[in-house]
Amino acid sequence: MTTPTNRPDHHRDLPVGRRIAQLRTRRGMNQQVLADRVGKSKSWVDKVERGVRRLDRLSTIEAVAAALGVSTAVLLGRNTRRPPTTGASAAIERIREALADYDAPTGRDWPSSTAELDRQINYAHTAYRHAHHVQVLRVLPGLLAAARHARRTHTTTDTWPVTPLLVRVYRLTAHILIKLGEPHLAWLTADRAITIAAGDPHLTAHAAVPLAQALRALDRSRLALAAATAAVRPIDLAPYRRSLPDQIALAGTLLTEAAIAAATHGDPVAAHDLIDRAEHLAVTQHHHDDGFGPVVIELVRTLVAARLGDQHNAIAHHQRATRNPDWQRLPAEHRAAHLIDMARIHLDAGDYHAAGRTLMTADHVAPTEVRLRPVTHTILATVLRSGSTPADVTRLAVLIGLSTPRSAPPDER
């Protein structure tokens, strides 16, 4: 008979502190080594492992998990099952295979023309903006193959440009890979887009947006800042130059990415200077149809303040942004993604109730955005472990595959 201590899921039943001690010991670390890796004291590690001190900040949980070389799910010991509707892991594998396969399959029903391929890419982009990510994941492998095939077979008599189509597919792929917690693969994809852009400033700038986001997700904020500022420089909007609205929105987006990277890197002067430059573009060149305007600047100021450790100011910017009528005009993907970021901010401020409520709001806006992303699972797991949780938040946790937590053992309280 299998004893309780030998059950395969026994590790999940342990308090977090004891689980950390086990993982640390298995990796041959002493408490001082772990403390150095997470930027804490040995005394702090000892208190966490004994349950005297709780892990109550998402950023700290992620830092400890990274130091131990495990996912936050393993660290929190959550019981999970594969969500039945998303198939995210299988979709990622299909994208990985598509990125690695340069041989065009024979006998395939390719798009009849580059114009038809452009129409299919536009469909995928529209689905992404509406946070219909399952549909996007379904079509991306085929679009990657089709766009590469079109580029290989392109002739000088074709009137439709092919390279921009492949850049757009790579960019969309990188964006969704970042959401799915695959920043390394996203970085590779965005880098390919920049290579294919071949020095075209506009195409390079488009590809640099997900590149900067992937680098930030990899904790390479200095490189993210350099990538965004280098890409915006050739399309920078000097007063004497006249630019199209989409170029203005692109420059503003790159400036906001650079601002977030600077804040993450701990450079408030550069962060505020960059966001001020972006705000100037948003105020003077605002167009509702390009998704870049003053409300986006408020959202970015929220993230900048949070990265600089000012949760109070971040919440104030968020409240101003969501009271702006333009908030509802933003794509569902953008609003839900921001609300997930906001849930993290509430969590780091110690307000578990607000974090849970914000996730529920995001779920009403774009369910797939919330239920597909690994970061949401981590936030929800942390909220659940905090104690009393509203029934609808608990139902969401169960729906996405998180079991409700048991009562915290005495040494975790």
C-alpha cells in the first residue's frame, strides 16, 4: 500500500515554505545561496521556509520560482488539470514546428494570391484584437507556412508586397507567444521579423514592438529599452516632418514600450521623458481608429508607476484611464491585458480582494485572454491562498483548472 508521504501529489500538499526548502535542498543550495539569488537575506529565507513569513507578493513568488528553476505553479503546489477548451500547449507545439519547418509541403492548398493571404492575415489580426486567441492559434501555423511560401515564389511581376505580410505574421505570432508565457520563442520570432525587414524602418519598427515586450518578459529590460529606442529613431517625428497616422501611432507605441522598459530597469528620468514624448504624439495626432491616444498613455503611466514601485499612483492612473470614454473604444484584448496587469499591481499592493475583482472584470471583457494566460493562473492561485475569496473568483479558478486551496496549515499562517 502506498503511504501518504509517498503519494505522487504529496509535494503539492506541503506548505509553501516547506516546499521551498525541499526544492532548495534537491538543488544543493543552502539558504544563503537562495537568498543571494532572490536579493533577500538568509534570515528572510529561513522565516519563509519555517512559515513564519508568508510569500504575499507575486513578484517575490516569481523571483523565488526562477531562483529554484521551477514554474510558479510548482512552487505554489497548485492542483491543475488541462483546461479542456484551449489546448494551448498543443497549439504552441504546432507553432514551434511551423517556425522550424522551412520546407514547403507539396500539394498544399496555398492562398490563391498574395491579396488572399493578406485577407487571411487581416482576419487573424482582427481575431487577436477581439481576444479570440483560440482562433488565432488555429490559423497561425498555416499562415507562417503560407507567408514563407509566398515569399519564396514571389516574382517581380507581382504587384502585392510579400515581405510585409511575413513580418506581420511573425509579429502576431510573437505577440501571442508572449501571452502564452513563451518569451524565448517570442524573441526568436520577433528577431526573424526584424531580419526579414532588411532595414526597412517602418517594418523594423513594427517588429521591434514584440521584440521589446519579449525582452522585458525575459528580464532584459535594458536590452528592451535599447531595441525600442533604436527602432523609433528612424521614424521619429521631427516637427518639420509630416507623417501618416499609422506611423505616428507606431512611433508612440515604441516610445511607450521604451518607457516601460526604462521604468523596469529603474530609470525614472528616462521613463518619464519617454512617456512625455509619447503623450505629445497622442494628444496632437490622436485618431480613434488607430488605437493610440491619451487613454493609452494613462494606461502606460499605470505600468510605469508600478514598475517604479508606486502602486498608489499606478492605481490613480488606472482609475483615470477607465473613466475616459475612450477606454471602451480600445480593443477587448488591450483592455483585458491591462486589467490582468492591474490585478498584479493590486496583488503587489497587498489587496487580494481588488486583484480578484479586477480579474473578474477582465474575464467579462475577454474570457480567453484571462483563461489562456499562465500569469492569470499564478495570480489566481495567489489570491486563493490569501484566504476568503468571493464565490465568482473561486468559480473562475475551478473553471480554468485550479482547485480551491485547502486551509493553510498553522506554519503558513
